Amino acid sequence: MSKDANGGAPTQLGSARAPQTQGRRQYHLGVAPGEVAQHVLLVGDPARARKVAARFDEIELERSHREFITITGTHRGLRVSVVGTGISAANMEITVVELSRCVSRPVLVRCGSCGALRPEVGLGDLVISSAAVRMEGTSAHWVEPGFPAVAHHDVIAALIAAARDSGARHRVGITATADGFYGAQGRPFGGLEPRDPGRVDRLAAQGVLNLEMEVSCLLTLAAVTGIRAGAVCAVYATRYDDRFADASVRDAAEARMLEVGLDALHRARAADAVNPRPA
């Protein structure tokens, strides 16, 4: 409970089950209903969020709270938000839950970085996730162990068309989501060996294209809440030959990925105009 600005009666700020601040601002993102567009890009790095916003025609709102940043504006006439989520499935859970309280039926596209597991995917390529292996623990608190993390077909189609028409080299397939960067992804550190050093090789043998830290949680929560979501990631590392891209390759791949993500939002909106979704 808290008093209002005029010292009047206490104002209820929300319950422990669903904390909010005054004006229905979300506890972590700091945004309120009306401040977030229906079409949203999700990026991990706050600096990447600003790179997206630099492509907007105009900006109507920018809000930073904790490690999260949200910027809403217009891009080629479409109202769009970009949210810098920070790293991990846990942060992605917070983002999806709190966005869903601010905007009805959003379309969410994650633009992130990843490591490629198979030789047909090279440095600087884009990977569009059709589904994801749930190796993180956050989504397990919401669904059964065997629940599939699958991207929405509308978003997959929009991302594929955007990547194809842009000329970006891309692959479509299964992503794996780990809940850490070092041990969870089979990286030794300071003389410590991961408990499961063969994980990356097994995933590659099973046809998994890439490894990252957020997609499966996004796709799982989106599926159970009826949100359309998908992901495209730029390849910064190739685990099969132990290479990491230099800055110029990473920057170019990031730029291609962001353009593909934004274009996919436009395509999703255009598809809805032709074939409106039921209320």
C-alpha cells in the first residue's frame, strides 16, 4: 500500500501474485497498457534495442526500468515496440508475462545471437526457429515436461519471406535453449569441466541447428497464452569448428537480422489485414 501524491488515502499497488505500480505499470518492465504496440521485437542487449529504435520514423515513448528497456514508435507507418529483455529464459518469462498484461494478442519476434551447431550454418548466417529444445528450467514451471516449444506458423512464414526477399543467407530449423552460457552450453572454465561436455555434439547429431538462451521459453509461453511468436538469430559462433565472428561480421549479421525481424512484423500485419484473426 502507498499514499497518493497528495498524501491522501493509500493506493493499492497490486497483489503479491501480480505486482504492479500506480497506473498499472508492470513491476519489472515499467510500462503500462497503451504504451506497448501490438507488434514487438524482443532483443537481449539494450544497445541492440536502441539500434532498432534508430530505424523508427518517430519515437513516442522510451522507458528504462531495471535492466529492461522499452521503446515504442513507428516504422514505415506501423506502430512497433522494441524491448531489451536482458539475458536468459527467466528474463524472457518476465517480459512475456508483463507484455501480455499491457497489450492484447501481441505478435512477438525475438532477434538474438546464437552459436551454430552444424556445418551447414556459417558465421553471419541467420537461423529462423521452427521449434526449440527446452533445456532451460523456466518454462517447466508452466507446462508438462514433454510440451513442445513451437513457433507460430504465421511468424515463421513472415520471417522466411523477409529473409528470402532481403537476400540474407538463412536456415530454418530446430533451436536449443540452454539456461546458461558456460556450463549449460558445454564451455569449460578455469579448469572446470561441464558435467555434460557432450551435449553440443549430441544436439548437432540430432539435427539441432543452433544454441541460445531464450527462444524455448518465449515459444512455450506464447503457445499456452495464444500469442503469436517466433525468433530469428544471427550466428556469432560456430561450435563445430570453434570459431567466433569478428566485430565486422557480427555487426553486419545483426543489421540483417534486425531488418528481417522488422520486415516480418510488417508482413504479419499485412497478412492479418487480408485474413483477419477472430476476436
